[in-house]
Amino acid sequence: MDTSENTEPSQDELFEHHKFVASKGQEPLRVDKFLMNFIENATRNKIQQAAKQGHIWVNDSIVKQNYKVKAGDEVKVLFEHPPYEFLLTPEDIPLEIVYEDETLLVVNKPAGMVVHPGHGNYSGTLINALVHHFDNLPKNSSERPGLVHRIDKDTSGLLVIAKTETAMTHLAKQFFEKSSEREYLALVWGNLKEDEGTVEGHIARNPKNRLQMMVFPDGDQGKEAVTHYKVVERLGYVTLVSCQLETGRTHQIRVHMKYIGHTLFNDERYGGNKILKGTTFTKYKQFVENAFKILPRQALHAKTLGFEHPKTGEFMRFNTELPEDMVNCIEKWRNYTKQSEQ
């Protein structure tokens, strides 16, 4: 089994460290390709620079980028990293604020915006925008101002941001205790057998591709994860599904839906950017490719967010409409389904 140790930089640390142990089933693979499979946003150029600087080690020996990783190899890489204070540079990026008071705010994050700075995403993040618009936001346990929870870069939708230490503690506790409410809308491949159901299965890193998560149904690895789903609309070869999160694991909906055979539409990381259901007709292939262009990301939107207000104790629930790209893609499938039925 692979193990990984990723250390976020402190304020005086200028490097990002990664360590991996290749799994028993690892076929010989160039170390640059191996690292690209394991480190998000690590470009070939970045890896080449690390190799030139002598910053890639296998079994504690410096190697070149063409070294072939084998089963059991311990691979370490060191990337130059901007100072942490640089990662928190305020940037005048507009925010869509759904609600705000002196304690917290709720924002509607667009698809394509990274939530917090990290390797390969040093600017243009939600955090960069928040520290520009708001002073003295409390930091969470990872030193990220205001951040209570997060959603993936290419997922759109609602996030709550804490403006006080009390709010941070109170809201974080609700997410930990599963008392917050989170509903997502997802367009998935295939026609689900049941109108509703629950997916359970521990989630952990995929030992063969660290950029992916995967389900370990026996619970021998990872953390408990529970997703409740309901069919909203059946559209032939795809289905619009509502997903309620009981837990909040990395890529949870994306991984759970793939696990039950219904990968998210155009989810490149999990294979949803291929034609997984449908016919072999050339026109159908063209139709799907056009749908991918309309929605150039995984079809996932954080639609509803509910929580108890840290100060008033009132339960607050916020909703946001589906973004235009998802609306247009769903409408395209509706029209295709109607034409197919005629």
C-alpha cells in the first residue's frame, strides 16, 4: 500500500515536500510520470526543474527524471514554494455574497475558482479574495482565514465563511458533528435503478493514483463516508441527482457515484469525460462532445447549505440556482431525450 506525507509550508518554509511509497502492483514507470499521477497541479516543467536541481530522490538517492519507479520504491520530491505570506496576498476578486452579517457570510463560488492557495494555485483563490474584502478573519487549524469547509475547484456553489473566532469554532463543530445540511445537484452517467438510496463506504487515496480517492467498502482504510441520493430527473443516458452529504470527505460525491456505476458527467479525474453510456452512432458521439463543451467540468453544484447561526441559534438555509453551464447542458439532454422518444 502507498503512503504519502504532504507537508504544508509554514511561514518561514520555502519548499513543499512530498513522499510516496510505490505500491506492490506498481509497473515500472518514469519518475516524472509517476509524480504527475500523484501530485495535483504538478506540471512536467515543475518536475523537470526539481530533477535538474537534484530535488528528486528514490530510496534516498538523487535520480534523474527518466528513472523508472518500481514496486516498493520510496520517492521523495522537493518543490520550491512561495513564502506562505505570499499565498495570502489580498486580491481584488469579486465575490457573490448570498448573505452577510457581523458573524459570517455565505458565498456562491463559481466553477474554476480554487478555494485556498496551494501548489500550482498561488493566486486567484477564494482565500485571496476574502483577505482583500475582509480584515482579521479567524484562521482554521490549517491557518486558512475564514474557511470552515471547502468544495472542489470545478464544483460551483455555496460556502459559509466565519468572520469571528466564535463563529469558526461553532460552525466547524456542526460540520464535524454532521448537523449541517448540504445538498448538491449532480448530472451522472446512466439511468439509476432506484429512485433514491444511500452509498456507504470508507474513502481514502487511491494507492495507484494519489490524485484520485476511492471507496474501501470493508472500512479497512480511509474515513467513513455516507451519501444519500434521490433522482430528480431521468434524461435517458444521464440522470440529474440530488445528493445529501452526511459526511464531507474529499471528492465524496464524485467517488461514491462512480462506485455505484454512475460517474459524474464530464468528471475528467474519474473518467466521466468519456462516453460511458449511449449508442455508437456518430451523431450521438458528436452530441456528447458538444455537451462536454457546454459544461467543461464535472457536473456538480453545491445547491443548498444549512446550519445553526453561531450567535442567534437560528437554523438558516440558503439555496442557489444552478449555474448557466449546468442549466444549458441539462436542457440539451432534455431535448435529446424528447427527440429520441418521438
